[in-house]
Amino acid sequence: MTDIPLAEAKARLSELITRAAAGEPIRITRRGKPVAEINSVGAPRKPIDIAALEALTAGMPFQEESAGDFVRRMRDEDRY
């Protein structure tokens, strides 16, 4: 992380934004103490296709053993 004094950050804001967008976090300091950070924004998430998710799960076999029974069995068999 790069530390930049506030006065310098004011003068070079466009450059700092470009560097942050490229993935380099920038920390702005005032009198040597950190006061702000500039980071890149994560990529937006894709919306979930509900129909595709339902089609995927519809083809999965039903589990006959409950989750609680499965955990108990694994615990009792010392396989965790």
C-alpha cells in the first residue's frame, strides 16, 4: 500500500485514481497519520439465472440421509 500526503493527493488525484483502479491501494495521510484509502471497486456480480439453478438442482438425486444423521455417523465413525 502506498502512503501519499493529503496535499500531494490533491495535486495528483487523477493519477492516484488510475493506480487504484489498476489494483494498487492508496492510503492518504494527514500529518503522517492515515485518514483515507482509495481502492478499486470490485467487478459487478452477474445476476443469478433462477431457471438454470432450478434445472441444475432438479437433476440432483435426493439424499435419503438427513444432514444431522450424516454428521452423527461421520462423528461416530471418526472420519471428520
